[in-house]
Amino acid sequence: MSSNKWGRIPMREAALIIVGAGLTAWFSPQLDLFAVVCIVLLARFRGRVQSLVAALSFSLLALVSAIANFGFTHSHTDFIRLFAAIGAVWLCVLFASNVKTDSRRPLNSDDSRSTQDELWESLLKIFPGWMWLARPDGTPEFASPAALAYTGLAAEDALTKPYACVHPDDRQLRADYWKKLVETEMPGEVEMRIRGADGNYRWFAARSYPIRDASGRLERWININWDIDDRKKAEQQIGDQLTQLNLLGERFPGFLWKALPDGRVTYINSYCEDYLGMTAEEAAADWGRLIHPDDRDEVMRRWTILVNGGQWHDHVHRLVGKDGQYRWFQSRITAIRDESGKVVALHGLMMDAHEMVSAKSAVTREEKQLRRLVDAMPAMIWRADPTGRIDRWNRTMIETIGKPWDTSASFDLMSKIESAQAEDVKGRWAKSVRLGIPYEDTYRILGNDGKYHWHLVRAQAIRDDGGNIINWYGVHTDIDALKEAESFLQTREHQLLGIIDTVPSMLWASAPTGEATHISRRLLEFSGCSMEDFLDLGWEKLLHPDDFEYTAKAFFRSIQTGESFSSVHRLRRADGEYRWHHSMGEPLRDSHGMIIQWYGLSVDIDERKRAEDHLRETRAKLNKASKIAMVAELSASIAHELNQPLMSVMANAQASKRWLAATPPNLEEAAASIDRIVRDARSADQTMQNIRAIFKRESFERKDANLPEIINEAVRLVQEDPNKRRVPVQSVFQEALPLVFVDPLLIQEVFINLICNAIEAMGTGPREPLLTIKAAISDDQEVAIEVIDNGPGVEDPEKIFDAFVTTKGKGMGIGLAVSRSIVEAHEGGLWAANNSDFGATFTVRIPLPKTVSAF
């Protein structure tokens, strides 16, 4: 029945082979592996001709079935599998027909290898993929040049390191794949990524076919790799697009639907289902009932127009939800037409417009209310376009300067402006419009009453999100009465400034913080400064350096406490001369008692001060002359009072001398003379006691007095003498000193005497003079006052308090004696002591009242 002769086979066998190959090809690619196995068996057991007939029949009928199957021709994967199967069939035919395999010979014998090399070289030149051979256990033994060229590996590396080019994530997949192949010895297919010579990975479909010998024993594996990277990427892209489309349709925040021209709904997305509370089938039953009754006829009319070839324009209507409430939706519909132009389907999109429609209605209501509000406002309000042309105004503006029949085209605001101001106003308005800056102006406008009125005009540009001007809005405010009041106030201000400038004194004003706000013309002329020079404490440079500290303290104390300000100081005139002034200030308060302004007056008292200094000098000279006269009279009185007892003492002393010189001495008479001397001496002593009682002035007036004030006043009186001002006086007083019960005038005389003595003692010294006065409580019963100088000191601290003892060339020697007498009369004490370094310290102790405690 069969023949193994080359080129001769029975017709029945050929027909059977063709029919079997055709059936296998028609069901390709499901029976591709079966076809390969059958052709290998034919080649091994029936010969080359039978296998060639089967391969040719399979290839032709497979291509015919692929072309006849419409869906198959659109699948890239099936095409690749088909060509892989056809290639595998022909490779198996050629390989199985020419190779004689002896299972007892080694797989890599020289004869077999030579025959295979010749066969593969011819096949690899025409094969469209790259392939490699492996032993039954999966060990590679041959790789095609195309495989080596793609991977960039040497032949030895390709056979010894089969996983070198496989992606790390796919290596385990390949290992499991080959493990299954070796276990089952059945054909298989796997997809994996393989690295090319350029370092990039591409997807490949690897098919493995077992090759068996005549006895059916697995001889080797044929492996074919097809590049499917573009297909994989296309599949991934298509899959992503489909996923995105599905997500877009189901998650789109609007209603998507499809319907037929007769109104039957075929699809609604999940968003629509959720709102309606029904499926597409339920909505298809009668979707017209879902539309609000008032909108239903209009929607149906538009639907009919669209189905008949017309166009659908955006329409807003209400649609009921599952909660029974209607909401506004904006509907857009697109008609799908066939080649003849007939509408075959309708696709629709509905977006929720409820908020927009509600907002639009609210805006309309708001516009009406705003219009009524603007018309009711007692001010002229207008609107202008971006070019500055007024196109709308309120009723107040019409009633004030316009006519009811005026329109935006005929109304001309410039014609209402006073002619003398019109051009300037026009220019300023054009500048604001050109630059887009806010506008503010004042000018006179002719009213409907036939009179011109002053108006304050303000305008602001309204811009869109891009910064472009949409409109200008302006407001006119009648300020005619305000202008009259302003004019009256300006006149009054001018008059007031004239009064201030003509007052024969220097006036000033300052803010509550002390900053100068107004300086009168007389003060500016006196100082030779401008208003700016008085700012930021600029008046400091006008004060005499010796007067600045206490003047500034007094001023800022008044600023902080709100008390009246008063200070006597010297101010520098424009020519550089300092003159004495008395400055006074009073705060102006509001209804709540808050200071809103300080007003001050500075009076020139230089002439008065000079007269006072002259009077003081005259008084001092008179006082000195009086003291000299008093001392002369006192000396004469003392001499008169002491002359008689002293003469008696002298006469008795001479008599005693004679009686004692007699021979023999008359002791009785001498003793009598001595008794008379003692009597006369006691008389002289009594006379001195009487004189001292006069100095003590035991009768004086005491009262509670502030000791620091007494001392400061004494310093001031001393420093009024120009010769004593150069010595600085430093006062250090303990805080909260109690009052003392003294005669203030007598105690003041004591400190004047001590201060004058100290200043005169430091007059010729080599050191810079410094006088320090300290006052503190020494114990519970006394206040100690120390007058400390850095002069030459005193020779005898106790003797200087004796009468008629002085260290000054022109001194009388009674000042310290009188001072000690005054202090002792107050039950206190006065003494002196030299300092450890320079100068002397005079200490005055005054007892405290019995009811006062130091702490």
C-alpha cells in the first residue's frame, strides 16, 4: 500500500495525508502541536515526500482558513503563532527526513553535528526569527546567529549561561517552564523579557518543540523565539485605554447614555443609575416621565428635530431623582449616522446645572435688589466702560444733574462741569483711565436747580481674573456745604495764625508724645531755625547745655503725667547769645480726658533775670556792708563791755606785783588784789556769755520741712553767683527722707555757708573741683547731711569753729561759729573731718521728730 521511493506515493495515502493536514490547518492554532507531531512521524516512518505533502497542505490550508476567519486576521498574536507553527512544521520536515539518529551514539558526534550544521545554516538564512537547540535535559547546545547578534553574547556564553540575558523578574518563570518541559516532554510556550546587545529588554514568545527518534525517545528540543515587544506594548496600551474608557464612563461626574432614535435607552452609566435609582432597562421603559412636566414638551420637540436630521442645541431642563426631587441639568446630544446619513443612535451627556441655574436666578434677584439699592442711595453713582465713557447712572444722578430721557449715548458729564475746570478734569480722568489707577477729584457741577455745586468724585476700576478692566464705577458726593465750612475754617485758621504770630511771645504746640507740631513765627525768627529743625527733639540744640537735663526731665515728666509744664532755662538766639526764658505748657484734653495736644508759651525773662541778679548782688553787698557795720558795732560793744573789767584786771595785777615786790612783801594786800582780779575776770566771762546768747538766737520758729528741697534751694541760691557756677554740685539723697522739724531759713543759711566755703576752698586747687552733698538716715533719731569737697582740707577741724578764726584772707571768722550755734540750737551737731585722699567733709546731724521712724 505504501512506497518509500523518493517522489512516489499512493494516491490514497496522499489524499489521506492532504485531508488530515487540511483538517489540522483549519483548526489552527489549536492543533498546531498535533500537526508538528504528525509531520515528524510521517517524515520518520513514511519518508520525506509524505511529510512534504503534509507540510505543504497544512501551510496552504492554514493560510486560507486564517484569511477566511475575519476575527483571526485582526489578532496579531494568532498571526505570530500561525507563522511560528508553519515554520516549525517545515523545520521538522527537513530535520526529521535527513537525520538518522542512533540512540546509542553520543548527541554531539562529529557526523551528526556536521549534518546538522549544514541543515541549520541553510534554514537560519531564511527563518524570520531566532532559534536555538537544547538537549533533552534543557542544556543549550546550539544558538542561531540571529540569537547571538541580538543578545551580543559569544557562542560559548550563550550555551553556558542561558539565564544571562533573561530579565531577573522572568528567570524563575523560565526555570519553572523548562522544568515542566523536561518532566512532560510536551511542547510548550512562554513569554519573557530578554536583554539585547544595547542593554534594553524586549518581550519574546518562546516556543519549544520536542524532537524524537524513530523509537519515540526524546532526542532534543527545538526552541524558537519571536519578538513580541511591540505587540505587548500595543496590548498594554489598548488595555490601559479600555480601562480608562470604562473608568471614564462609569466615574464621569455626569450622565452618559445611549439610545436608539425611537427613544429606547440602551446604556446609562453608574452615575446616572445612582441618581435615578434605576437600571438602563428600567429607564428605557419610559424615560419621558423622568423629565419635569413643564420641560417635557420642549425636550420632546428638540428630540424630534434631532432624529429628523436637525441639530440639538444645549438645553437646560429638570430631571427627577430617586428622592423625588427635581434638579436642573444641561443636556447635550450627538447623533450617530450611517453612511446614508440616517440617524442610527444618539449619545448624550447631561451635567448637573442646578447650582448654576439657582445661582443665575439668585444673581438676577440680587441685580434687581442692587439696582433698587443704588437708585435709593443719596449719592450720584455711575458706571463707565473700559474707555471711560459713562453708560449707566442711578436715579439720584438723574434727579441731580440729568434728565429722565437722557441715554448713555446722549449723556455728557463734562458739559455739566464748570467751564473753568472742565479741561483739567477731563485730563485727570483720561490719565486715570489710561493708567488704570483710582480716580479722585473735586470740581463744581451744574445741578438741575441751575446752580453749581462742589462734588467729591471717586472712581475705581473693576478687573477680571486676567487683570483687564471690565468697568469703572464712580460716586459723586455733594460737598458744597463742606467746602463752605472748609473755607470758613481756613479763614479762621488764617486769623488764628495771625493772632499767634502777633502775640509778643513765642508759642509752640506738640503732639501727646511731645513731638513738635507747630512753632510760631516769633520762635522761628528768634532761633533762626525751620519747623523741620524742631522735629525729633531738635529743640535740644537751642537749650544751654547746663539747663538741658533738668528741662528735658521736667518736660517729659509732664508728657507722662499730664501735669502742667514749667521751666526756667536759657535759649540760644539766632546770633548765638543765650537769653533766659520761662517756658510753660498746658495739655488740651478731649471729652474723655485724653490729651490730644500740648500748647506752650515761652516768655523772654532775660532782662528780669539780669535785674534779679543785679538786685541779688546789691543785696549781697548791702548784706555784707550791714554785716561789717554790725561787726564794727559789735566789736565796739564788746570792747566797751570788756574794757572796764580788763582795765581792773590790769590795775589789780600791777598792784599785786608792787605788793609782792615790797620789802617785806605785803601778802595780805597782794591776796586782796588777786581776789579783785578773779572778780573782774568773772565779770568779763559773764559779758562773753551774754554776747554768745545773742549769737545763739534761742528764739526762732520751727516747722516741718523737706530737707532735699532746703538743700536744692541753697544750691540754687549759691549758683546764682556767676563766680560759683563753674563748680558742679552732685546731690545724692536717700529715697523717702522724712520731714524734719526746723527753722528752714536758719538751716538754709547753714548749708549756704558750708557750700560757699567748700567752693571757695576748691578755687585754687590742682584738681577739677567737685562738690558732693549726701543725705541719709544714720539711725532712728537723726538725719546726716555730708558736704564733701576735694579741696586742700583743713588744718584744725575743731578750731575752725571758734569765733574770729578763719583760713580765708578776707574772712571774719564767725560763719562756722554761727552755723554750729544754729545747728546746736536745733539739738543737732556740726563738725568737720579731712578725707582720706583729698578735701574735707562737713557733717550736719539733725534729730528727727519723736514720732518719725527711719523705717
